[in-house]
Amino acid sequence: MLNLKTTSFISHIVIVYRAHTGNFNLFSNRLDDSSIYRANLNLTLYGDINIDYLTKNDRKIQLDSVLQMYNLTAIVTFPTRSQGTSSTVIDNIFIDNSKIPNYTVSPFLRGLSDHDAQLLIIKDINSQSQGQYVYITRNINNYSIKEFKISLNYETWDCVFGLNNNPDVDTLFNSFLNSYPRIFHNHFPQHKFINRHSHTSWITPGIKISC
């Protein structure tokens, strides 16, 4: 959960999940992609990475090495998942301390899962208003929905329903994540447009008619 103290701050949020049995090297290589990171972006990374940050381990060291190249640092130090007598920090938040120097992070206990949520409050943000905002939208209409359904029908889904004799749930779910989003983004691509805000709110409809 992200709580921003001002609406002038625009953050790009990346949500990740790595299955416990997932390929760690593949996960690390996907994160080590310079096309994701930009110097002018306020980027924060959230997710269940299934790497315990409560103990010192090789995967923690390797992931920190990758993300610190992009100035992202883990900030969750309290347990996020407890089972019996064991506690781990496998859910974490990574932020750029140079852009977000003043913040607080705390557990957000809701009792909805065996994982506890984290509450990040960002304070005293100084961000210059550019007078314009970039919006991302998708063109979803009756035609694109129809084509999307047709593509879903043509997909075999054998690897998702375990017809290839692979009963592992994580593998089946990862196969679904490889197929469904590809079809979705193909039929509903993102489009960016800029909305420029003018500071001429004093121009009333009556003035426009007079002009």
C-alpha cells in the first residue's frame, strides 16, 4: 500500500512476484533491464520475492547488487510472514533514497492472508509541477474485445491445464502468465497522451462567448 502526502508526486510502481520454486537467475536477469529504469522516473518496486531479508543469504546479496545499480534499496526490516515459530521478510519495498529521503514504513495487519501488508508513507515531497501529465490508456471497444476472445479460443492452454503432464502449480501459473498477458497486450495496447493543464481557470464561459 502506498500513501502519498501530495498529489504533485508521480511514482511509477512496479509490482513483482517470484514463486518459491521460480528460477531465481531468470528473475534477477529480468530485473536487471536498463530499459525499465530512467533517471527522471520516481520508481518504486514492491512485491513478494520469496527471498528472506531477515537473514543474510546469497540470493539477498545478489538481488541487492542488481537493484543497487539502479539506486533501489530494500526498506522493510520487520517480519512480513509468520508461521509458527518462524518469521521471514519475503515481501519488500525497494525505493530510491535520493528521491524519497523522508518516509516511514510499517506493517499493515489485515488478517486476510499469511502475509502482512506494508504501509509506506512518503512525506515532504518536493516536485516541480510541469503543467502537464502523461496518461496511459487502452482502446477497449466491442471490436477489440471480440478479437481478444477469438485469440483466447485459439490458444490451446495445454501448459496451463497440466495436459503436458506437469502437475506443479507454480509452473502452471507461470505458463498462464506467459500466455494471457501476451494476448491481452496484443489486442489492448497502451497509448500515451499528454494532458496539458493551463492556469487560466479565470476564463469563464461568458468571457469565451464574448471573445
